[in-house]
Amino acid sequence: MDSELKELRVSNDAMTDGDELQRRLADEGYLFFRGLQDPDKMMELRLDINTALQQGGWLLPDTDPMDGIADVDRVCTEGDEGYTDVYHKVYALESFHRSAHLPEIVDMIARIAGKPVLPHPQKIARLWFPQYTEHTTPTHQDYVHFQGSFDTWTAWAPVGDCPVELGGLAVLPGSHKVNRVLDHHFSLGAGGLNVEVDQFEGAWHTIDYEPGDTLIFEALMIHRALPNVTDNRMRISLDNRYFAIGNPVSEGMMTPHLTEHVDPPITWEDIYADWKSDDLKYYWENYEFPIRAGDPSFSQRGFEEALEMARNGNEHAQLHLRRVVRMTKDEAQAQRALEALGEA
């Protein structure tokens, strides 16, 4: 492991002790468990996901899909042309959505919360190509993207082995104690927002992840992805949020992920079309909780910064704005992006 990185604390010794789990979460802002989820189920999910990726052309043909050998000529990420064509094939997998409801993860987060919890309707798969490191997810707090309430928990899990070089998740222990949303600024990478961490002391913590491992943390926890520096291996992971039943959920988390990137938008009926069972369809409708309008100020600030940076020749900002032009349904936003690019 990189000498600048330290290993996550493993909390398997406290798995059944709710008070101790809450104490550690309050102190460090995260809990990491080895093998919390059934490794065999995770590897079955890996086969489902990687088969879809191979059929979509992202993995090399005539290779074992379990190996996740990427076609590096097809590198793309959220916002790139054609990304959602393959991503939504993965997103429609019943096994992908069902993985967020496995008792071992739901029960653990309920133990941490001290009350029953549900996963957000919007699940997220992270599908990261190698050799595309400038698009690595930047340092951020989850609240700016998912909102609802600070009492929202992220559960991140690799779908297969994920050594450091494949680009797992890293956290800054104790950073949640800032107890507020920090200023975020424009960046490439998932979410498009980055926070400076110079004010925080201490080292980033990560680990060589294995199937079944799970990292759980709070909405204000500062974290980032590590770059996938392998030659040809795809990094696959689950990135889901959970909330205590009765707590608010942002309206943006009630729709399929990246539905705003396609026209017409992807609907839940599209996602459910080939499912073999009905028990998880619209499961959230069986519960009562407030749905709140999202606060667009975080993303709007990033957009305004990207406009200014693009005018000054910043290539990352220019790339981002070209993605905005391609994806947005907001004609005024598209026009402003084109003007900043000098293409209006």
C-alpha cells in the first residue's frame, strides 16, 4: 500500500454491539467490515454485471467476464456519449437492485441507526475504466449530491477484489466532525465537485478490499476514490445510501440513476421490464417519509465556476461543459455553456 495511505480499522469485533458501533462511527465517521456481505452473492452479481458490460463492448470479447478485462479503447464515464447505453443495462439488473436489500447490510445499518432503515430508491453502480484517471471521483461529502438529511448512510462495496491500484474508496477519519457542508468547487469526476482538505490533519485510510467487504460512513464524511492505475481491469462497486424510515429523502433520489442523461428519461417501468419477481418494485411506497426538493446551489456553483474556468481556457472545464450541452434539458444552461466555449 502507498506509504501515504493507512489501513482502515476493521470493526468485525463489534458487529453485534450497537453501542460500540455508534461510538466508533461518532469518533471516526466510518465503519469497515470484512465479509459483511456474502462473498458468493457478490461474485454472482459480478458475473451478472460483467456479462452486461461485455455484451455492451466494455470488456474484451473472448475473455472471462469475471476477470473484468476492459477494452481500453472504449473508455468513458458519466456524461460521455454512449455511457448510459451500457450503464442502464447494468442498472436494469434485478440482482443489482436486490443486493441493496440483503439483510446483512440493512440490519447492520439499522443497528447503527438504532431504528429501521431503507435503501434509497436510487441505487448506484460505479463502473470505472482503467487509464482514465483524470476522471477519478474527487474529494467530497456525499450530502451535496444526495441531500435529504445528515443522518443518511453510504454503504460502499466492491463487486470483486479491489486492491488499492484498482481504485477503491479512501476516507479521512474524523472529518465528519466538521458538522457542516463544506464549500465544494468544480472538478472532473463523478459528481463534478471537489472540496479542499488542507484544514484537516491525518492520513487517508483505505485497504485492499475483498468480495463482501463493506465500508459505511456518514453524509458529511470526506472521502474520495483512488485512481484505477491498472493496465486493463475494470473497477466495479456498489454505492448506495440508506435512511431511517421517517427521515426525509431528496426528490432526486426517487428516480433511476442518470435518468436525466437520456431522452426520453429512463423510468422505473423501464428498469423493471425484465424482472422475474415483484417484491422490490416500488418498495418505498409501503412506507411513509417526507420527500424534499433538492437544493441546486451546490451543482449550480460548480457550473458557474466551470463557465469561468472554460472562458479562461481550462480544458477540464471545457470538457465538462461539452457534456452539459449534450445532456442537459435546460436550454438556457446549454446556451450559457456554448457561450463560454465560444461555440454559441
